[in-house]
Amino acid sequence: MTDTTVAAASEHSLKAALIDVARAHGFERFAYLNLHTAKSFAVSNYQKEWQSLYFARSYMAIDPVVTAAKRFRRAFKWSADVERRRADDTIKEFYDSAAEFGIRSGLSIPIRTGFGQFAILTLA
């Protein structure tokens, strides 16, 4: 996974490679979120409307997947239906918004990118 993300010459080639990774593992969607302190960026095949909403509402700051990836630093599966039961209202709203775009469960993989930074690949 690290080689795939580092070797990609452009956003287009990274997106194509990640589409292949997602499909090879039985997933329709992916989101690659690079969390560098100076400049974070995302590459995804989630619907454009969801991507716009995610950044407009600053969901990265409350996204339970991002929080878990920072804490655990290992691959983990998640389900909005399960996590929603013990979430506060803000997180429930986040899960409700994601569900409107078909994002309900997935596998997230933190990836070390060097200099103490990391990225997250989510297959959903």
C-alpha cells in the first residue's frame, strides 16, 4: 500500500491504483486521506457531493474513522450502525450524513508516510 501511494506520479494515477485496490478486495468506494501537518489532501471516488460536504462541515475533525486511525495506527473495520449506538449527537449526525451517500461500513488502514506523518486508506 505504501509503495502504491508513493509511486503514483499524479492524483489521477493514485486514484486509478486505489480503485483497483478497492475492487480487488470487494469494495466499491475508497478514500485516501493524507494527514500532513502542512498540507492535508484527499483522493477518493466517493460522490463529489459527499466530499464537498465533508470538507465544508470540517468533518475531518470529528470523523470517528480518522480519530480511531490516529489512536490505533493499525487496520480496523467499522460499521456506522454499530458505532452510532454509542455516539453523541454530533457523531450521529455525521453518520447520518455519510449514510445518505451510502457510506455505512468499511475497512480503514493507517499508512505511515514518513516524518511522523500518516495517511488513511478507507475502503467502503
